[in-house]
Amino acid sequence: MKLQPLADTKLTPRSHYLDFIRGATVVLVVVYHVFFARNYVLGFGGLLPTNGPGFGDALTTFVYPWLMFSLFLVAGISARLSLNRRSNREFFRERTAKLLVPSTLGVLVFHSWTLGLITTASAPGLVDPSIPSFVFPIVCVLGGQGPLWFAQLLFVYSALLVLFRRRPARTATVAKSEVASSRDSDEASLFSTFVWTLFFVAATLGVWGSAQVLNAPVITVYRFGIYGFAFLLGYLVFHRADVEAALVRTRWFWGVCALYFGFLYFRRFFGANYADAPVLRHWLTNVYAWTATLAILGFSKRYADRPTRFSTFLARTNFGLYVFHMFFVYAATLLVARFCNVPEAAEIALVTVAAFAGSYATYFVVRRVPVLRFLVLGLRRPKVEAKR
């Protein structure tokens, strides 16, 4: 059995497991930032003093290597599926509105005076108190970007796709996520699984190599190399039905690998600055990120590839939650610590509830205000179908 060329492979219809991964990842990002706001190991971003690494630092250290890497890979898959149904111009116009506008104009008109103000005024170590007053608004703009760096990088990768995608891709045949429909599918799928597993093992070198290049020197989240590599892998490879089937069949293997390398990574780097360049470039960090992402894809495809009310709600609102959550995390952290004399665990629970409730409430309000809806969320006014 020969593997089909990349351009000829059958593509899956809308994959609900991708919606699940996106939604679950954004929820985990919110939880991550709840503990990030009181971190010890990073030395920046924390609002409250801590005596040493604790449970929160353990959680953030454990999830950081693969959290955004997996999200960029899923974004690459989604870009491929989107481009199979849209022209280059339609895709670029849609991504400009959805990604570029909120991460630039939205920051200026909204986030600078919410998240930016509270960050620059409250987070120790982020802003030099001796800066001139006229520079402060600029610092607010920079601080207000928060998690929107993801949208900025994703827009760059999407624009590059359009730039180098000279010809429209061949019309894809929508098919179920199976390797083949013939009676010899078992034999074919075993061979395909073996070949793709070898590819995934070899791709580990690409993940590690991409982590060494195109990293911003100061703002470490702008890792153009490794996140771009993840995006391209999603676009070129992981949209395939036979790749999905291979990941489902090998999910336990990748799950065990992720736990093993995650244990080694955690034992080596817990207590250190996990966002520091030497840690991010280390082979152990990148092998852990890669195997964890493969396990996430395999298990999600097997067990979460069906629509539910919860997953549908997450898919519909995950961008709004991502855009607004950090302001409410920071604001609630400061308010709860000042006015609520409760144990730390209760503080964390209250901040988490406030972050989700505030983010969703703001999302549903902003999406009903025409100008803010476009500038902050990138949502255009829904087209009203003409009555027949």
C-alpha cells in the first residue's frame, strides 16, 4: 500500500475534536494565568509575594512546553481546512478581521486601558517606576497586548501561507476519518501507522531545531521558529485522515512517552525559570512538548470527536474567553487578596470563578456593540439572508 501524496489525500469534514482541543486549551490558559499571577519561579508577572515554588508553579511548569505549541498546530490544521473552502483573498480578509484587527486596534481602544493599566500599575518587575510620565501610555499599550501575541503570530503565519500559496489547492474530497474504505484497510492502516510513526519520531529533530531559531530576545513568547514549525506541520501533515488514524492507534504509546519525558523535564527544571531561553531550547523540553501534543491529538480524536453542548459552547466563545480573561485574572487576584481574608486555596478558587464569569459577561456585552465587536473581537455584522 502506497501513501497518497500530500496534495491528493482525502480530507476530513469539520473535526469536532479540534474544537474540543481549542476550547480545552483556552480553559487551561485561563487556569495557567490564575497561577501565573502569583508565580514564584519566573520572577516577573506575579502580583502577590510567595515564599517559594508551590503547586501553582508546578502546574505552570508542567503545561508550559506544550500548551501553545499544540494550539498553533491545531491552528495549522484549521487553516488547511479553511483554505480548502475559500480563496486566498477570502482567507486573508477573514484572518485580517479575526486576528490582526483585535491584536492591534483592539489593543489601542480597549486592552491598553484595562489590562495594560492594571499590569503596568500593579505587576512588580515589569515596569521601571522611574520612566517619564509621557512614556506611560506606550507602556500601557505594550502591557495591554497580554495573550494577543498568539493572534499576532498566527496572522503572520496565515499571511505567509497566502503569499506562498500561488495556486489554489486541488478541490478536496470530504471523507470520513479512515485510512481506506476497502476490505484490506486493516493491512493498509497498519503500514500507514508504522510509516507515520517513523515520521513523527524523525520530526522530533525538526521540533528541537526550530526551537533554536527566530526567538525574540526579550519577549520570550514570540517564538517564531517553533510555533511556525508547529503551524506548518498542522497545515501540511496533520489534516490527513490517515495521520489522524495513525495517532488514534498509537495514542497510548505517545501518552506513555509524554508522561516519561514530562517526568524527566519536570524533575530537571522545576524551580527554574521555565520560560528562560536555555530551558525552552533544551532537547528535553521540546521532546516533551512534541510527544504531549501527539498524545493530545490522538486521545482527543478518539474520545472527543463528537459535538456536545459543552464543546459547542466552548467553540463559540473560546476566542472571547481568551481575549478578556487576563484582565479579570489580574483584577480579581488583587481584589480578593486585599478584601477577602480567606485561605490561599479559596483565593485561587474565587479568582478562577471571577475570571471565567467576567470574561464571558464581557464577551456577550462587547459582541452586541457594533464598533467594539469588530475592533476587539474581529466579528463583522452577521449577514441577513434575503427573504424569499
